[in-house]
Amino acid sequence: MLVPLSWLKDFVTIDKPVEQVDRLLTNAGLEVKTIEKIGIPGAALEWDRELVLLAHLLKVEQHPNADKLVLATVDYGDGRSKTVVTGAPNLFDYVGQGEISGLQIFSPLALEGSVLYDGHKDGRVTAKLKGRELRGIYNDAMLCSEKELGISEEHEGIILIKKDANSPDYQPGTPLQDVLGDAVLEIDIIPNIARCASMVGVAREYAALTNQPMRYPDYSVKMEGGDVNGAAVNGRITLTTENPELNPRFVGYIIEGVQQTASPYWLQYRLRLAGQRPINVVVDISNYVMLEMGQPNHTFDYDFLRRRADQYNPGGPIQINTRLPHDGETLTTLDGTSHKLEPYSILVTDPLGNLSLGGVMGGADSEIKPETQNVFLEAAAWNFINIRRTSTKLGIHTDAAFRFSRGVHPSQALLGANRAANLLNRLAGGTVANGVLDTYPNPPEPITVMLKLDYARRLSGLNLSGAEMAELLGRLEFTTEVQEDHLIVTAPDHRMDIEGPHDLVEEICRMYGYDNIPSTVLSDVLPPQRGNAKLEQEERIKDTLVQAGLQELITFRLTAKAQEAKLLPKNHVAGPDERPYVTLTNPLSAERAEMRHSLLASVVEIAAHNSRYQDRLAMFEVGPIFIADEDEILPIEQTRLSLVMSGQRTVLGWQGGQSGTYDFYDLKGVLAALFNELHLSVSYEPVEHPTYRPGRTARLLLGETQVGVMGELHPLVAEQFDIQMEDDDQPVLAADIDLDALIAHIPSHYPYDPISPYPAVHEDIAVVVDKSVPAKEVEEVIRNSGGYLLKDVELFDLYEGSQLGAGKKSLAYHLTFQAPDKTLTDKVVQKSRQKIVGQLKHRLNAQLRE
Amino acid sequence: MLDQLESLYEASLTKLEEVDSTAVLETWYRDTLGKKGGIYLLTRQVGQLSADERPIFGKRVNVVKNELEAAYEARLAELKATELADKIASSAIDVTLPGRPLTSGGLHVITQTLRDIYRIFGDMGFQIYRTPDVETDAYNFELLNFPPHHPAREMQDSFYTENPDVILRTHTSAGQIRAMREYYPEPVRVILPGMCYRNEQITTRSSIQFTQVEGLAVGTNITFADLKGTLTEFARRLFGADRQTRFRASYFPFTEPSAEMDVTCFLCDGKGCQVCKQTGWLEILGSGMVHPNVLRNGGYDPEVYTGFAFGMGPERIAMLRYGIDDIRQFWNNDLRFLKQF
């Protein structure tokens, strides 16, 4: 909301610099987002206090040598006057009228040396005013347009301001800064300060914060015959509300004989500073009242309503009723749009049909027209939820709907109607018909809350007395009754946000000043410290993978089924994953419409993106997947670990060398390092999986339980994700692991293996076996037959060559023998070795390779 | 013969002066003091001397030997020093050439930021409590004092699922009630990190997915002054001991009173810069005293218990710390971005 400081000053004295006003309001919850200064110090164009002044127009004469120029004589205070040469078209009307000071027209006057914007150049170009001859007459001053002053782009004529009983008391010679200079605060109206969505609302907060009195607007209404009891109105309009819970109050006035002229300059200027476009005085007053005191209001064409009444009730009163729509009812709003109405959208109607969408927007037919002179003024209260739903559903976001959907107290309806009637009478020349229509069947009880002093102190940390609390609340117009250990507090009737004592504590804190409340350390008892074992293990796993050279990712958890389907080759018939998804009903885009089933798909997608810029990829993510569960309201969230590696094994520096590219065993090495760190004994078994390349896929087993799959991505899958490695044949390695299962198996304790002080004996052994025998089995036979002295088995060579014979391979191992309690003799070692050789031959038909 | 010894001595010393490398020095030694060197050869002729002359000669030979040995040692040390100096001088390398690259990994910048937050609050006794991403409307809104159609719901545009009661959580505050219900009747001191989702246009400043860390403390003796103190300590540990904090009134349905916390800009030290939009302050987190309805929904009697809650965005903190100007970078996961942290 845009708030001109000058407007606030109508209601409260502001003598602090605007920066301090900003601080006070912002700290109290009325966040000032921006400040736009006009004419005053700090503005883009500052008006010199000595050189840019308000001048009183005395007479206008034709320039003797130019048709398109006039000579305007002005008084600019202290008995000084000046004749200015100008081409402003809006002065031509006054030529030949002689002395016109009685018209009380004022205009901004710039004297020689002042710096303003050049009105004849595009954009904002400053120029210094210098005296020069204009068609034979020397001129060293200027009457200004809005463009020249930096107020707007308007340069058709100069600013003419009329002084009358309703305008400020303009005096010639006043620095223009003090007349039109301003600072406009943009204030963020958050939901709980809806009461501040007006000048009065903001001023009231400022008055409270600075402990000053408020000056409220003039709510008095001058009626035709002074008959406030409304006899004259009653015979002309009847007012009913079918749903008082949705429309608690409806206030109306009949105002006749309004002149639809342009509004006075001061009113137009204020509206524009507040972001409203001036239209004509009737429409402008309606907007002005809403901005000023927060009550939206609406004007109907009274004669239009009367003509309709002549159809349904000839000679009788107009019958206004508010009600919910009939089935299929539509309404054309004054912006010309036709709306199909929702069953909860409340309408202002007469027996012939609807007239306006209550609290949201007027109807096209009943709106005032240029020739309208008699208006029916409405100021009502509406249920904020209904207005919110209607405005959201129909997509109508008016200033009225903004306020009503946040809550405007019914007490404001009468004040708003009074204020609008007051202004229509004074500024638009209307006559207010006797009496006010006010349908208000169930006025709400004032909100009264008991505030225990002890509670207020405990919540705030402030040790205030009851009287001190009462004083702070009193500034915001709360009335309080101070008791020994509590206050009885009654909220002022513009407050709809007070529900209980906690709300009052916030008001006390705000008035005391959040900055003035002390900062203390927690002295409450420390709760039992339970830790978070699962998170700690996840972080440990991340650290291990980072040490292994992998980069952690965090990807989008929203994805699309189609994206995850890329994990299956195109020709694949049935997916391995038929489980239901969590699907959004209002996704922002089709690409992010489901919660993911696969973490791997997310990681591969990122790998593909990076493959355009990198020749080495080694990355992982730890994160959840989401499987909808038919028996539970919420899905299963399972934590997974996915890894992808591809490309150059190491980054070669300027010294060059050999790197090679990642293969299956690099990924397996990373996993081995991880499982080693976690003290998990994981075994690998060949397996078929559509995502992976047949023959290069293994499943990971913890005992009998499968906890994941690893391998080379199927080349067709890599292609679907559009992974672009340097060489098309470079394998993309991937693993996808159930981290919940893995973490569940991590032992909390594991034994330490003492280091033997006795020397180890190293033996090498090479055996030839059938190619089909997995290396794992060879190693198992060695370990199982080596006895307790065999400390370590390490494969150091794999050879397949013609000299071994077809279908054979040779595996060579370093064996380490060591005893914890003695030095081993050769005899003992050889005995062990022979046993190993014997078992290898017996179980795997292995031949010792000499 | 004594003369011969003296001239050998003189000649050897002269030669020693001319020796210019350790290799030549070894030859000199062999020729002079070695098993078949000059001195030895001379001593073999000792038989030609008279009995009177022998002891004199013998004595002199020992003196000469010792002196030559000493001269040798001195020369050796001298030559070694010269040779090492030459070797060092000739083997200088270009220390400005790049080091051999390591294939190191790294943690995502958000994980790093989260760990900073975990550590600081961990020191103050806040434990980490995680709750689901996919949440019920009740936990995300209703039990947090957001009635249906409440204007505050508009502040957070939700993603809805096929089940009307299930949404993607819009804030980690959704975990507050879960934590309270689990901890009751113990006091609560937890932080709740997690991924949140809002149906907003993706821009450089907002993403449909973002992380948040919520904090919650509930007990019988917790005040707004404690909230200020705790969060000020946090800000000083995260952003620097000299930081000042400022608390502004704000609004969240689940806290009352509510406050935004600003920290003096750590880039300009509060003087005003582009990042803090010339205000000298950076908005870091939202906070407040837990609303009595929320305490009640969590099982705690608001007549007895009070508490405070706060929430912050690790992405915003990282953006401010590193000057990142596009929030989308966090989930793009471009290695050229991630490797910088």
C-alpha cells in the first residue's frame, strides 16, 4: 500500500524525518518496503526552497508578439510579483478576464537558477532556468507542469491549484516542497494488520508508537433538512440482508444533485501518490474514502434503480436485498466481464436481478454514468472468507476485495458511509437526503480479554506492572481495567485480530519496542539429548563418499513419470516399478508433477547435464523417494543412495600420464570403501536388471537381503538420458541403494583386530581355473582353507591367454600368514599353503600355475 | 728421509688445494693416505733409518698423517658444501606451475550450510528432528492455527495431491506438532530441517522446492527475551561475533508475538551496500512465541508452557554469504557451481 506522508499528517503530527518514521513503522510490523521522495531532500529532483515557490495568479494577458504565448502575472509572497511568459494552454481561458486574483488560483513558480526537468525533452533531463527574451519580452521565471517538477509525465499545461474552503490554505511564496513535496511509503500489509490498510490505520499505529493523539476525519453528515432519523429515505428504499452472517451490515445514503466534475487538484494529487488514477469527483471520493479510512464503498446510479423499481413496484420504494446467487446466475461487472457466479458469492440485488458483486466489484448496468446526478451510496460489511473465495475464484482482485478479504469491522461501514456522504456534499455539490439506511441486525459484542499479569511477564520476559501494560495498550485505544493480578482489556471496535491474551502480549511488546526487550540465554531445563542416529549415519556416508572423490548433489524431488521411465530401455515391456506415485493435482509444469520413485533417475539426469561440460563425472545423492501407500494417508518415504561415475578416472595435469576411464570396478571400489567404513559385509551377485547392461550388473546383498543394484548403465538408457561423454563407448556406472536397510545394519560396535608383533610371511599363489568360475569363489576357497593364520588374501593379477588353453584364466594372489603369538616357521606356512592348493583343486579343479 | 717426508707433506697440501671435486679428493686421499699411498710407501722404507732416527721419523710421520687427515676432512666438508649449493642452485623449479590435480569430491553447498546450522544449535542443546515432505493439511496448516480459507494460507501457495487432505509441506513448521506430540511431556528443543515446496513461479529469487530449518523450544520457563538471546547468539556464530540483530514485529499464524530477525549486513558492516539494499540490515529469519492453540494441539497446556519457534532458509543464507544471485543454481547441480564451495 502506498502511503503519502502528507496524508498521514492529516491525522497525526509527524515531526520526525521520514527515515525515523520508516524505522518506527517497520519495527512495529508495518514493513516499509520503499520510500519515494518527491521534491524534498533525497528526491531525484529536489525543489529549491528559495527558488521554487507557490504563486498566486493575478492576471493573464496575451503576449503582444505571439499568438501562442501569454503573460501571466503572479504574486509570490512578501509583496513580490512577477510577469511570466508562458505557452501553457490551460491559461488561455483567463486571457481578457482582467484581474482574477479572486478566483484563488495558485501555480508553482520557478525562479531563475532553479533546476528542473526539461518539459520539452523525452525522459528526465535536468535543466537550469536562465533568463532570456521570448518574442521581445525578457523572461526569467516559469510556471511549472508536473513533468517539469518530476511529479508525472504530464506536460500539456501547468499545474493550477484552486483554493477554496475544502482545500488546504495555500499562501503565495510558500516553498513548493511544503505544498506538493512528499515522501510516499510503500507498506507491506501482512494479514494480521489489515486494520492498517488505510491512512487512518497507519496514522493510528504511528500515534500509538509516538504516544500522540489521533485526529480523525470529519465523519459528520450535513443532511437536507437535518433529519437524521431518515424519514425521507425510508419511503424511497428498503434494505434487506438475507444472510446477515455473510453480510452483517449494509449502510446506505441517497445523495442527489452531484456534479461529475474533475476532483480538486489536492485530491487528485493524493490519489495519484497513493497509486489511484483520478476519474471524476464521485468515483474519486469513493476511492479516497477507502484509502483514507479503510472502508470500501460503492455508488449506484439512483435513477437506474428507480426505473427498475417502477417495473417491479410502481410508485413504491426501491427494494435492495443481498442474497446468494440462484443456480447458473451470471453478472457482468463494471469492467465489462461476465462472470458465472459461485454458490457462495453474495450479491446486491433488487427483484429484477443482481446489481453488484458484494464487496468485490460493482455491476456494469447499475454503475454511475457521466450524466448521473443522483446516487445511492453503499458501505457494507462482508464475511471475509466469502469475499476471499469469490475474489480468488473469479480472479477479481480489486482494492475493495483486498480489504474485505482481510476483514473490515462492521463498525467502519457507518463511518465510511458518513465520510463519503460528507465529501460528496462538500466536493461534489450533492445533497444528502434525510436519514441513513442501516441494516445491522446483530452487532458483535466488543472483544474483552482477561490478561493475567504473570502470563504477560512469562511470555514477554518483561517485568511490567499492570498500570504500565494498561498504558501501552491504551495508546492503541484498548480500554483496560487494572486488577491486582490481571487486566480486563476491551479491544477498540476496528480490531478484528484480538482473540486472546497472547495477542495483547504482542501489542504490549510492540508498543514497548522489540528493540527494548532484553536478550537472555535459555535458562529452562535442557531436554534429554536423544540425538538423531539416522541423520548422523547419512552424514557419515556422505563424508565417506566425498573422501572417495565424489560430489554430493541435491536434486528436485518433483519429477515426471516419463522422466523416470527413461531408466528402462524403450523396448522394455513392463516396468519393474508398478507402485503408485504421489501425483500433484496442481503442478506448475508437467515435468514436475510427481514425487519421484527413483533417486537414480535424478542423479543420472544431473550427470547428463554435466556431461556437456565435464570429462570426469563422479557424483552421488542421499535423499528420499516417495511411494504412495494405499493403506496409509501418507506415502512411504524411503531414503536412497544413488551414485553415478563416468569418464576420466583422474584429472591429468600438465605432466600428463595415463588416467584411463572409469569402469565397473572403480564403482565397486568406491562401494567397498563405503562398506568398509560402515563395517558392513556386503556381497555381490550377478543379476539381470533392465536399467543396467546385461553381464555387467550385480546386486548387493546384506546376508540374504538385497539392498541395491550396481553396474554399468544399459547403453540404451544412457542414450535416453542423453549422456554425452567424449567417447561413446565410455561406460556410465551407476548404483542405487536402499539406505534405510543399509543403515539399519550398521553395527554400533565392532571388534578391533590387534597388530601382531611377530613377522608376517608372504606367499604368492597363481591358479588356473575355468573362466566361468567367479573370482569370489576362488577367494572364498582360499580363505576357508587357509585357517586362522591366513591374515589376508589379495588378488594381484588376472590373466587370460592362449597358452593357458581355451576357456581358462589365471588368478594370482598375495597371501599373508601371521600368528598373533609366535614367529611362523616355514614348515607351518607350507602346510597351510598345501592345504589351500589341495582345496582349490578339489573344489574348483584349479591347477597351480608354475 | 725426513726431508722426503717433509716435501711429500708440502706437495700433498699443495695438491689438496687444487682438488675441485669430491671424486678427485678421493683419488688424492688414496694417493696420499691410502693403503698404497705416498705416506705408506715412505714408512715402508723405515728400515733404512738408524735406530736413533726411527723414533723421530715415526713421530713426525704420525704428526704429518694427522695433519693431512685433518686437511682432508676440512677440504671434504668444503667441497660437499659447494657441491650441495651447486646442486640446489641448478635444480630450482618453477613454483608457479600448477599442482598435480586431485580428484576430490565435495558436499553440496546446502549440506555445508545445514551443518553449520546443526552445529550451532546443537551446541545450545537443539536436537535434529525430521518429518515427512509429503504432509497432511492438518500438520501443515490446521494444527498450526491456519483455518481453511484463512488469509495467511495465501502467503504459501501449496501443491495438492490426489488426496485432498495431503499436500507437499510448504514449511518445516509442519513438523512442530509431530515433535511436540513425540516429546510430550518433556521440554522440547529441536531443529527441523527439510525440503519444502510452494507452487510459485520459478525465478532467480524463488523456487518450487527449497530447504528450511525450523526451530522449536517449549518449556515452562521460555520467554520472548530468550528467543531474542538465542537467535542473536546464532547469528553471531554464523555471521561473525560483531553482528548486531534487530527484531521487527511480524505475523505468522502459529506464533504470537511474532518477529522477523535482521542481522547487520556482514558485507558492508551495516554501512549500506547493494546486497542489503542500502539498509545495512539483512532479513535472516522469522520467529515468534508459539501460539497457545499450537501448544495445545501439540499436547502442552499454554497456561503452564510457553515456547518459541523460528524458521530460516539455508539457500538465502548461502546466497548472502557467497553472493549467489540465482536460487535455481542450487538444484541445477552444475559441477562448475558445486565445486566452488
